[in-house]
Amino acid sequence: MSRRPRLSWARKWGVSLASLASGLLALFVFRRGLPNLPWIVGYLLLLWLVFAVFTELRAPLEARGRRLVLDAADYTLQTLYHNVLLFVLPSYYASATLTAANAWFLLLLAGGALVTAVDPWYRAVVHPRRWLGHALLAFSMFAALNVALPLVGLRPFWALEGSAILCALALTPALRGSGGSWKGAAIRAAVFAGVAVVVLAPLRAGIPPAPLHLARATLAWSVSGLEPVGPLASPISAANLRELGGLAAYTAIYAPAGLREPVFHVWKKDGRAVATVPLSPVRGGRAEGFRTYSRKTDFGPSPAGRWEVDVVTEHGQLVGRLRFVVTE
């Protein structure tokens, strides 16, 4: 290697480039609209199977000095992690609101995809810490299942809870340890699943409700035939607002076919909620999104300020946000 710098470079960066290329290929296929539920489930089953077999065989392989096999298994898991994270990244990007709390989950997802793409970083950060590899497995499976389960009609809240339970149970091989009992590992995984459900409940507002997202959001003075009439651009003067007699927040929400989810419009002024309007439950399946709106006529004696209309699910997950400014 020292006499052939190109081989040294290929050894250090070759897997990174291969992992990035395969991840981009998966991303390209996703953007083309080809992947569906069987793709995601099949990929997750492959990831878990490789993880379970490698976890079971690691100790015997280390005892026999089979470093080449161990390295190959590590590289395979790293590539699978990367592809899973990159696979679901577009869905979370569409669903996340960059000015809201759920943007942190998108950043965490992108960070995981980046670390698993760059082999030296992965080997320096994840490889020496086996617990971090297990956490990466749970996070990758959770992110993918949270997108996959709504595709079969499961509502976002139950998709969150189901994803937490399944990714916790997937850690059973890791919790077994070396030579431990499968029964004890299963009990520990079940307890871990219960803890994950309890911890996740107050954090759900910080997780995008993928694959739900705003397909269209428009401010208008009215809505007719489920289409906005007289779209308005921000800022809007208070005098114009009084002349119009109110505003309508028009939103088209994309959801997969078979999904039915109650949603609300939360009108906020300067970050404070002033009105919550229940809307017709979203029915998935329309490519342009399920069209709905709310209209507000009472803006108070001093309407000037920064206004937001948050589209939220029944359990508080933010689907999207419409922002506008009212001036004096």
C-alpha cells in the first residue's frame, strides 16, 4: 500500500464512494416513483437479517481471526444503513417544516446518511462503539417503518408507536449478547419497546408525519369549488385586510391511498395560538393532495404582526405551515 498510493486511496475511500453511489441510485429510484411498500419492507428485512446473522457469528469469527469476513459484514451493514436513510430522506424532507421543531429529525436523518456514506468517518465514530451501531440500526428501521406503515392506512400516531415497538424488538439479537438466552433477550427487548413508546409519546410533535406533507398552501380572500379565489401575497396591509373582511388559508395535503387522518388549522399571531379550526379528515390517494381550508374574519383591533397557519394532525404532528405578515 505504501508503494502504491492509488491502492491506499482506494482502500480508504473506495467503500465510501460505492456506498454513496448505491445510495444515490436508491434515491434516484425513489424519486422516479418506483419504490413502494414491498421495497421498503424487503430492504428492512434484508438489513435485519444481515444484522442478526452477523451479531450471532461475530464472536466465533473473531475467535478464528476471520478479519476479512468481519470487515465485509461491517461494510455491508454500513451500506445498508446508508441506503435506508437516503431512501427515506426525500419523504421526510417533503414532510418537515424547516422553521419548526421537527427539522431536527430531518437533520439527524441527513447526518446519519452522511456518516454512513463516508467510510473513514463511520469507522472512527460508529465502528469502535458497538452500542452506536445498534442505535443506528434502531434509528434506520424506525425512520423507514414510520414512512412504510402509513402506506397500509395506519395513521401517523400509530405508525410512530408501531415503528418504535418494531425497531426495539429488532434489537433482540444484540440484547442476547454472547451466549445469552433468547428468552431473556426477548423479555429485555419487550421492556425496551415499552420504554420507547412512553418516551416517544411527548416527542411526536418533533417528528415529521411522513409521508404526509403539504402539496400546496395558499393565502386567499376566499375559496370556491375547493380552489382559492384571489390568491394573496405577503405582506398584507391591515386596511386591505379589513376591506376583504377576512382571509382563507387554503391547503392541499398529500396522504397515501387508504389513509384517513383528522387535521386542524391552528392560526397563530407572533407565535401565540389564537384559533384552532377542525377540518374535514384527510383522505389519501389524490396526487395533488386532499384540499381543505379555513377562513378567519376576526383579526382583532390590532391585526399587524407575523401570522402563521399550522396544519397539524389530531395528535399534534406538524404537517406544514403557511406564513404571512400583516402590516399597519
